[in-house]
Amino acid sequence: MSFSFLEFLKSLVELTTGTYLRQVWGDAPWVGPTLDLIGALLVSTFGLLIVLVLIWLERKVIARLQDRIGPNRVGGKYGLLQPVADALKLLTKEIITPAGADLWAYNLAPFLIVITGLMMWAVAPFAPGMIGVDLNIGLFYVLAISSVSVVTVLLAGWGSNNKYALLGAFRAVAQMVSYEVPMILSLLIPILLARSMSTVDIVEAQTIPFIFVVPLSALIFFISSLAEMGRTPFDLLEAESEIVAGFHIEYSGMKFAMFMLAEYVSALFMSGLFVTVFLGGYRFFGLETYTTSGGFALGNLIGLIAFFVKMFVMFSVLVWIRGTLPRFRIDQMMNFNWKLLVPVSLVLILVVALVDKIMPVGASAWTRAGIHLVSNVLVGAVTLELVRWRGRKQRQAQEGAQEGLLESVEMETAVTETVAAH
């Protein structure tokens, strides 16, 4: 098949360029690896460059939330070139390596954390047929790769030869490992409903987005992903009350920037994963399969636009939370995880599995969704009532202790006055 520029442009619009190039180049052994390499470079470049947009977007949105203007000097009144100026500043800053640092661990950690952030995009379904690799264990792959970031954080703290960095790494690892438990448990529920761990199969199974079927699972996953990324209100590494900034305190210049880069890449990916698992991914009222009367397939492009719009809406929610909510204490954060999220996730898995098992065989998608929604609402209502009851008991215990302390003080005062009178 000979190359045609018009057909090439058509394949670009239809997002079928890979298939078209395979037809042009034939079945030579180098074709597959070359196309895979091009796809990996495109996804990695997108992940690295989109961070500039995310930083600008976050600064402007938080500024508006706090009645400020935000970046407005570099690049015109909207400050469009402010992230570029920040990147150039970090590129030119001196890189300082602390004395006595473990050079292998210290220098490897920033690269590993960026690599793991980019590798997760391999199983992200951007549009119908537009995915790096459709693994039948896609969600398991995501969880496995995200767990590597725990090791990189520990490498950074240990390799810095700084006791405060090491303590910050221990605390960060404790937070990340703890909140991985409810995150994994909450992801098991869409896997049960879709009967697959493939991200593409999960998207295709959502004739009704799972957020309307199992909203409690979506909420648990969203909260857990916030803690996993270390964003507000779980950003204890950036607490102003701390002596140092945490595990990356000894990093400067681009090495420090790589940790921030990984944070934004992971934040956008988690937004995309939430969209994939709970908001139907690239699905948009069936338009993702739209083809014109002339045979021009626009469905892939519509699906791509739908996916990116949903993903950036979710990222805006992360920014909104960062600009409004206060930070948790470490004890509050751990109690919230182990005493609330984990038990609720376990109960929710049991309820969803039982309800799905006893569901009538011929039930429609809307009937199944309604029954699951009712069961989720009941679990949420019972959970809220138990939390209220627990909070009421704690308040009564505190009030009783305060009253007892006040009575003892009054008794001591009365005894003192009696002794003084005699």
C-alpha cells in the first residue's frame, strides 16, 4: 500500500494512524517495535509537558478561590509563560549533594519516581482503540507500578544522609502504604461489576457510569487517591509547622523539580483513572462510535475529547480541594483510614458481592444499577449513623471528664478555704 498524505491526515483525525502506518509499511519485523516506541514517546512527552499547563491552571484557580489574581506578569496578563520561567529557573539552579549521601540511592530516587509516574499511563484508554497496551490485568498493573513510588520515597530519605529526611520518608511511606489498602479494596468493586481487570473492559461495561451505581466506592477511592498522592488535606510533607519539608529536603534544582513533576503527573493520572473506572472513560452517550454518512469515523476523536474533558474536570476538583480544605494531623489521618475507610470498604465489598450474586439473571442494566445504588446508600447511611454515635460517646466522655475535674477543683478549693478559716 502506497503512502497518501490525505489518507494520513484522515487517520490523524480518526486516531487510527498506527493502523494506517502498519498497512503502508507492511509486516516487516521493525514495524511493531517502531510504532510502540513512537507511542511511548508521545505519551511520555505529553505527561512531561502537560505539567506546565497543570501548574499554571492550579495557581490561577487557587488564586481565584482566594480572591487573588495569580500569575500575571510573565507571558502577558494571564501569566501563560510563568511555568516556563519556573522550569528555566530550576534548570539553572545549583544542584547540591549532601556530604555522606548514598549516591546511588540519592540520585536514583528522582528518576525512578518520574518513571513510575509515566509508566502508569501505558494502560490508560484515551479513546476507543487508543491505548498503550490493553492488559487483562490493567488495574493490577497500575497498583503494582504505583507501589514502586513507595520504594523511591524511602530511597530518597535514606540516601540523603539526613535524619529529618529519613523520618519524613518513614511518615510518607506509612501514609502511602496505609491508604493503598482502601484504594485497592474500592477498586475491587468495579472489577466485580465489570468481571475484568482490563481498563478497556471496565469502560465498556459502564453503560451506566459506576459512580451512579456504587458512589460510596467512588468516594473511598477518591479520598484514598488524595492521600496516596500526598495532596491536600493529606499533604503533611508540606506542613508549615514542620521543621523540614520531608524526604526531599536535601534535593535542589532539577532533582527537586522531578519530585514535583511526578506529583503532578500522578495527580493527572489518578484523575484519569477515576474517570476510567467510575465515569465511563471515553464513553459519551454513544457518540464515541459515531461515523458520518461518508464513512468518516469521528467517534474516536469525540471519545478522546470526552476523556480529556472529564479528566481535567476531576483535576480541577483536586485543585478546588487544595484551595479550601485544611490539613489533617497525622493521628487524625491514620485513624480516618484504619478505623473508617478500611472497615467500610470491606463491608462494601461484601454487600456488593452478595447483591450482585442474588440479582435476577434477566435484570436490566438500570435495574441492577438501582439495586446496587440502594445498597450503597444504606451502607453509607449506617456508616454515618455509627460515626455520629461514636462521636456522641466521645463528647459525652470528654464532658464527663471535664465535669469530674471541675468538681475535684471545687472540692479542693472548699477544703483549702475551710483549713484557712480554722
